[in-house]
Amino acid sequence: MTYGKKMGFLINCAQNGISRRTAFKIFALLSTPGIFNRLNAEETTISSIMQQELLSQKNLCVNIIPIDAEPFTGIFLGFEGEELKFRKPDSAPSLSEMPENKISIRKLRSIDFQVKDPAIENTPNDSHSENLVESPKKKEPSHPRIMIGESVFRAQSIFQKEGKYVIELSSGGTMEPLLPGKIQEILFQDEKLGQNHDLDADWNEIQKMEMSNDLLVILRNEKLSYYYGTILEITPKSVRFEQDGESLNVKLKHIFALRFASQEKSADQNSPKPLLGILTDTAGSQIYAAQIEPDSDRESLSVLTTGGERVNIMPSSLKNLDFTEGRMIFLSSLKPESIDWTPFFQTGLATQNTSCSNLTREFYAPKFNRGFTNSQIHLGGKKFSNGLELCSRTIIQFRLPAQFKKFQTTLGIDDSVRPGGNAEVKILADEKVLFDEIVSGKDIPKVLSLDIANARRLTIRVDFGKDGSLSDYVAFADAQLLK
């Protein structure tokens, strides 16, 4: 849309009593192909029907990222079994007429909730739009990190009321009150970790301890000390702790962590619910979710964890829902069983197994999650943060975890040296050749999906092509194993 039409649209909104912020939201929806065409750009007022439709809709737009296809934007509707329900705008004449679609979560990598508003992002930097630019936020102090089952929650506060734990999440979400025995650990000062070797060592030892009682961990002079007893009460300012029959009130500012003795679990707790995906919010919580559904008012999402806890979360506080846990692993996360590199010119340069210089070996060594010339892999005009790059002649072998059936990757010569580069690439599962072709910088990248079912080892060999070793930067972008 042209700048003039955009300004005309905003003026029309103002004439209809619509705030600027709301106007941008409406504009983002109207920008969807097919919807904006319903409005006459020359009209002096917005269609009242369209206005009511847009303002009454409470849609959650998300970026849906498949494993082996291009990401796309859709309206999140929830889940049905192991299928994501969504509406994809495409060319629908109205929001209500968008067809409902479904896709198996096994075909998805993740969902991103932080969808940028194109209307706000493309607004010219004039005097009317300057007030939309938010000033940088100050870094917030670390909030308690609470471990409940497999999930980790960042909390604004935690206290006890009527024998149950009440947790207010840092992201603004709410949890149903928890019975004693649900919480394993509360870490109040985790920002201290990673800064002091002795403190880190103390904490690692404490976490290994077997416990028959609760544990109060105190931080004094960058050293940790601990006391066995019973945690009686948690208030917004202190913890009431019983030791040897004596009740003590300890201020929260002195407490590094609380660890809770394991209690007898109910049958429900002993049977965790199947994992749907790992939900991450803007405050750093990582929630192992079994169910995620919009509430009836579509203002928030209701999340049931694998441990049975119920959480209500505002969509604006969410970042990502990752479906890959237990279903997919990146090849770069595995430690190679063996690596062998042989240079093209062996006169004056010895192989890796003899006297090749450390500098040469380091330069030609496989690059994990980066390219030979860039901090990321560049392939087909895209940047990839996961994968590996190999040069000729490299043979790398991985021992495969059990139950994975597919090896998928996008293969090609790194964009930094194209159209140069020419190498022979061979991929084997045990002794079976899955792929054996010449890869050239003049070719477009290839998407591979290879069968590795029942294989114990995956071997990748990059050998010299017709150009010798020149520009043989072979990229395996998003190399991953799938169940």
C-alpha cells in the first residue's frame, strides 16, 4: 500500500473515533491479501460492518514454522489431539470466512508468538509516529526460578495461603494454587551463578545431595551454606523454617535457594501427561505443556502442564512453542564418533594424522552451527543458526541415537563462495549409500530427507570435485534427525 493510502486510512480511523494504536491493529489485519480489497480506498469512512468485525475479533496471530517447508502466518485456534488448528488468511474475503486448517505437530518445528506488526514497523518516522517508539527498558532484577516437574517458571512472587502455594508469574500469568509436594526447588538468586567458580561448585554439590528433609540454602560472602529442616511458610518477605524443633524467620534477601524433600506422589503425579511442546515466555519460563487452548473469551491461553498444573497466560507474554523435544535433534548437538581430514596438496602439508600444523587443522576442521567465513551458515539467500559445514576431503561419522528414522538437511555450497565450489558428497547409513552426488556452487540448494531407520551410524564424506579444494565449503543447513 502506498504512503498516501496508508495516511488516508489512518485519517479515516481518526474520523471514526478509533485510536491510533487500534487503527494500526486493524490496518495489520486489513493488509492481509484479499481483505483490504473489500474496502474502497476512496471512501471517507470505514465500513461499519468491517469495523465491528475487526474490533470484535480477538485473534492470536502466530508464525507457524514447519520442519521441511516455508514458515507462514496464521490465526491460532488451539489443538485437536496431535494436530494444530489454525486459520490461514490467503485470499479469504473476510476473517469469518477464513477456512479452518489442521496440521500434524509432527510436521512442525515450532510456533512463534512474537509476530511483528507490519503496520507499526513500516510507519514513517514522522512527528505523529515518534510517540510509538518505546524507550529502552531497564534490566529487571532476577525473579525466583521455580522447578515444578519438568517445567521451570519465573515468578514475580510466591507465598503460601491456606496451605497451598500461590505463584504470580513474572510474565503476568497465573497458576492454580499448588498443593505441597508439587515444587522441587525455588532458586532466588540464580543470576549469581556463572560468575563465581567456588559458588558454582558449592551449588553443584548441594544439588547432588540426597534429602530426607527440606533444605534452606543461605548465601553469605559469595559462599553457600545449607540447613536441613522443614519449610513451614513462605511469605513475600521471608521464609519460616523449622530446625530441631525451633522455628526461624529468614528474610528472602539472604536465601539463595529452597529445596524440598520429595513427598509421596499421587497416582496423577506418577503418570505425567504426554508432552505437546515446550512453551517459552518473555520472562524465561519454560513450560512443558500437555494441552494449550484459548479461553472462551479468547483473551488468554489455558495451559495444562505434563505434571497436571493449570496456568493461564496472556498471548502477548509468549515467545515460542517448540515441538521438537523428543521428536527431533540437530546433528550438530551430537559429538562425532570420528573426524578425518586430508588436504588436496600433500606435498609440504601432512595429513591430520601426521604433522599438519594446528593452525591448518583448526581452519579446515568441521564448523558446527556456523560457516567457514561467517558466524552463521548462508545458503540459498537464508541464514541458518543450526547445521555444519565441511570442506574437502572430510569424513565425519556420528553414532545414531535409537528410534530416529529420518535425516533431513538442506545441502549446498555456502553463499559466501558461490558460484564457486564443487565437491562430491556421499552420505551413508551404516554401509548403505543414501546420497552420492556432485554439489556445485552453480546449483540451487537441495532439500534431503533420507531414511536412517535401524541404522547405527551416519557417515558424511565430502570429497574433492573438479576444482580441487577451491571453495569447497559444503553446508548442511538445519541438519537434523527425526523420529
